[in-house]
Amino acid sequence: MIKPRGSITVGVDIGTTAVKALAIDENGEVVARSRVAHRILASEADQLRHDARRAWRAGPQKAFAELTAELAAGGHGEVAGVAVASMVPSLTAVNGRGVPTLPGLLYGDFEGRPPAAPVDPDAVGDEALAPAGMPDAEGFMRWAHTLSPDAAGYWPAQAVATYALAGVPAIDTGVTASMGDLHAGGKWNSELLDAIGVEPSQLPHVVLMAAAAGTLPGTDTVFTGGSIDAMCDQIVGGATEPGDVHVIFGATLIVWVVADEWLQVPGLISYPHTTPDRFLIGGPSNAGALFVDWARTLLRGAPRPGPAREELEPRIGVPDRVPVWLPYLRGERTPFNDHTLRSNLYGMDIATGAEALERAAFEASGFVIKRIIDGAGFPTRRIVASGGGSRVTAWMAAVADATNLPVEAVSVPDGAARGAAYLARLAAGLETSLTDAARWGTIGRRIEPDPTWARATESRYRRFCELGTGA
């Protein structure tokens, strides 16, 4: 058995707009951190890509180097383990040195779009249930092989980063579960790959979740297969009791209602929780920071006296003078699964100001959360908020008002990197149970609904539901 020298582990999260790396001790406390920004490539609504060389390879290398340098300067011993997390699915082609030769496709890019019709939210029966798998990966593979038929490999973001750090393109069984028919029955689907023109040897090495895949060259630092960002966030979020609603406020909004029974609802996705006898129902939405940051960027030129927005009161303006904003910049996922939907604003007048529009953007996110909660049909008691957006007090206040639930923001918003660090602890033999990660789920602050704003917001939510898709 590999015996690590220390108890600090590192989680590296390849996010939509930055690589975040955290060094975490045995108590879940952040010892060191690094952030390396990158850009989204989205020249049209149906495109979502990274410069894979920068975001998936150079970014993780730089973030890890900065982190280990900070640890060394602080007198810490060698890192016990490291794990990478990122969104799923994703894919690029790489050369013999593991360097990407194509852009990195991300979930929702049109190249991965299946030919099937959108899910009908009014449908009934088993055929109406949202699929647990994600269909993009096969389309991504066909695209990559068509553009680069002689590539040495076809790897998701996790494999590119793990190779850059450890020399092995490793992913875990959570990532393979998102790859649809490409990986089935515990192995790569050689028949489908042959039809595409790809060999299993061109694909990443697969290890069990939180299992050691080796050590970093010249060290005793264990690494494991790259994992799923949302799953890593979930295991350390602390949303484990029935009625908890875990919301990840990243570029994508991810909403999971925690239940003590298995529920299936048309348009929503159901998964087992990592906590025994708990289940998740909900799904991803495009009403996250990708929408909210875009909306706030549009308002950046508006006159705003005083301090930065995050330093102001969480609620400003007049409660009943806020328009309704449908947040479908690039379509919507849960529950419509319709990439053709587009954003619209309703209820503006000549007196509508920048503060009201900003609040409308925050409320749109809250309305999507409430729609998923209402659709799940399970009684809820609080929202546990994680992800970078959970730092924005005004956003969390709008969500509290929209859902009429208290919002408890976690103490460490970078949950994907923190959860990856916990997986690294398991791989290094410092932990024995995935469930024990819940002990890291500490709350930093609690935001209660404001009764006056909640009443005004409730009427806007009814309007939001009446508008439906706005089509």
C-alpha cells in the first residue's frame, strides 16, 4: 500500500471560466488556493467550447504548480493525493504528447446534439422521463475523429488534465457513466467505436471512483481518475437530509432535491444520492452564472453610485417594480431540453432601472429552481448553495424570496475542487468512506426570505410559469 507523507490533498476543478485548485487538510479547511482564468468560446448560441490547450492542460499545470509552491513556502510536507474534476461530457483530440489539437467541446455544444426531438414536458409514461445518460459524447467523438482522424487519443477534460499532471490519461467510472453508449457494461463499446473509426487504446484509462491510478512522477503523491465536478460538489455540500435542496451556482445551475424515496417525474432526472437511503431529483439548467453574468455585463455601463454591488444591501429598489426575465440564452435543459429557446424580458417600462433588471436576472434563476422544486413534488425545507455564485448576496436573497426558503451558503464555495480533494484522500488511504465527506459540509451564512419581497416575487413567478417558454 502506498504510504503518503502528509495529510494534505489537492483538488483541481476545470470550471467554465477558470481552473480552481484547493489544498485541503483533514478537517476540510483550505490551506492554499490558486485560480487560473480562461475563456469560453461561444461565437453562437449553440456553441460551447474551450481552448483545450489553455483550459484543460496549461491551466491545471499552472494552478497545481502555484499551489504546491505556496505549500512549500508554508513548510507543508508533500501532497498526499490529487484529483481532477470537470464538467461532463467534454472531448478533444490529442497528439502523442497529450496536447490537445482541437478545441475542447463542452456539454450542449451543437456537435453533440442527438437527432431526437426535444422532451415534451406534458408527456406521460416512461418515455417522458429525462434520460440519466448524456447523449453529447458520441457526437463529440464523431466530430473529433472526423476533424482529426490520426489523433493519438480522444480525451475528455479530466483525462487531458490528469495526463498533464501525472502522465496518465485517467478518468473514473463516474465520468464513463456520462458517456452514453461509448462505455457500457464496464468497458469501452468496441462495436460502436469501430463504427466511428476509433480504437479503445485511443481512449482514457478508466479506474474506479476514488481509486488510486498511480503516483505523480518522482513523488509519493497519489492521483486518481478525473471525476465529475457536480458529484464532487455534492459529496461535500452537506445536503443529505430529506427536504434539502442542493443548488450549485456555477456557469450551469444544477438543482437537486434530496428525498428519502425514489421519485421519477417527466422532464426531471433521478439519481441515487451518495448518502445511503437518499435520492436526488432535479437536473441542470442554463440559468446559472452563464446567464446571470451575461445579464450583469449588459448592465455594467448603467450609472451606479456608491460601492460595488456585492457591498450594497441584498435587496434594493421597489419590490413590485421588477420585470420578468426568461433566462434562455442558449436554450434550456431541465425540464424542456430544448436548445431553440431564447431569452425575453417582460413587464419593463420607462421607469425600469438597472437595479430592477439585475434583480430580474437573479429572480429568473430563482424561478427555475422553484419550478424544479415544484415539479419534484417533495416537501422542502432549505436550499444549500454552493459554487461561485453563492458568494453573491443579492443573488442568494432573490433565490430565497423566489422559493420562500432559507438559503444556506456553504463556507467554501469551490465545492468541486474541495470534493475532488476528498476523493484524493480516499485514493491515498486517508479516508475509508465516501459518506464521511458530508462532515465537510459547513455553512458560512444563512439568508432568510424577506416577506415583502417574497409576496411580490410570488406574483412574478406565476407570470413566469404562464409565459412558459415564451414561444
